Amino acid sequence: MKRESLHGIGDLALASLVLVAGWELMSLLIGADALPAPLQTAERIVAAFGQADFLGDLAATGQAYAIALALAMSGGVALGLLFGGWTEVGETFEPAMHVIVAIPKVTLYPVILLLFGLGDPAKIAFGVLHGLPTVTIMTAGAIRTLKPIYRKAALTMRLTPRNYAVHVLLPAVAPEILASFRICFALTLLGVLVGEMFASSRGLGHLLMASIGVNDMPTVMAIVVLLFVFAGAGSTGLLTAIDRLRR
């Protein structure tokens, strides 16, 4: 297992080196004004962490993201259990989740603004809208594919619906739920950032749009790199948890 972990770290390091080398080459080809070099971006990141305004935007995004992620994950699992365990409810409401996944979320932006107004509630709602449907669909699908023996065992032990869900269903579909969390992790972050771009006066999404407006490419690249590293680290951590569960 240690060898596999070292092998994975080596692959990640190699991929990172290739990515940075390609980034440096592109910066040389099209110019640092359009695409700041890796070193220039790193310097901007270090400088940003010394600025109170940037730290305030980072905290605003982090707070909204944490709330949206918790709501998307917990709500998605709860709805997935309901849709997967109760056929009539699933057949009635689950198609709506597939529609939400399929359509561009920006089309729902006016509805979100109408319901929540400008500010943190709107971007949290936008984050939940991006992350929750995937968790719901994957959880419900995993429950439907469970072997009948699980339900027979629950009936034999006369478990209540709550105990059946907590002690039987959730452990049985835990790998699939964690896999859905991995997708939700990135999608919810995307939703919060989009919400900040259009419905907030603070946060990294707002700062990103403001930097694009004044052609401050070093700041743009600094934000993009920070988000990329954060999303990658979170996704990798969840993937590791999934692999451990399946073993």
C-alpha cells in the first residue's frame, strides 16, 4: 500500500512538473502580459496573502463554500435515501434533479436572485444548486442497485426506517456516496464562485471579475492557481478515502 502511495505521489509530481513546464512555455510564446509565468504568479500569491482585502475575500468565499458544501452533501444524501428507498417519490421528483444537472445553471440565475437577493444567500444557493443534484442522483442509484438481501435482513431484524437507513443503507452505499462527494466538492465551489461573480460584492469570484475588468492578469492567475490546488487537493483526499473503503 505504501508503494502504491509513493507511486501516486510520483505520478502527481511528474504531472505537476509537466504542467508547470507547459505553462512557462506558453507564457514565453504569448507574452507575460497575457499569461504570467509560474514564478510571477507565485510571487503574486505570496503578496496577496499579505493583503487584508484579499484575505477578506478569501474568508468570504471559504465561509460561503463551507456552508454550501455541507448543505449540498447532507441534503443530497437525505434526498438520495428518500428517492432510492421510496420508489413513488423517486419516480416523481428525481427527474427534476436530472433536468437541473443537464441545464446551464446560469439560466436559473434570475430565479436565485429573486428568491435570495444579492449577497451571501444567493451564492450559497447557487453552490448548493450545482452540488446537490449529483449527490442525490448517485446516492439514489446506489440504493436501487443494492442486493435484496439487505432489505430482507432489515425486515428480519424489524429495523425502523431510520435504523435501516442509518445502519444498513448508508454503510452499504458509502463508497458511492463518497464518489458523489468528490464531484460535489468541485461543482459546489464552481457554483459559489459563479454566484460571487454576479451576485456579490466580495469573495474570490468577485475579485476575479474585477481583476479581469482591469486586465490584472497576475491576480487572475493567482486566483485560478489557488482554486486549482484547493480543488485538486480536496478531490484527491476524497479519492483516497473511496479507495480505502473499497478495500
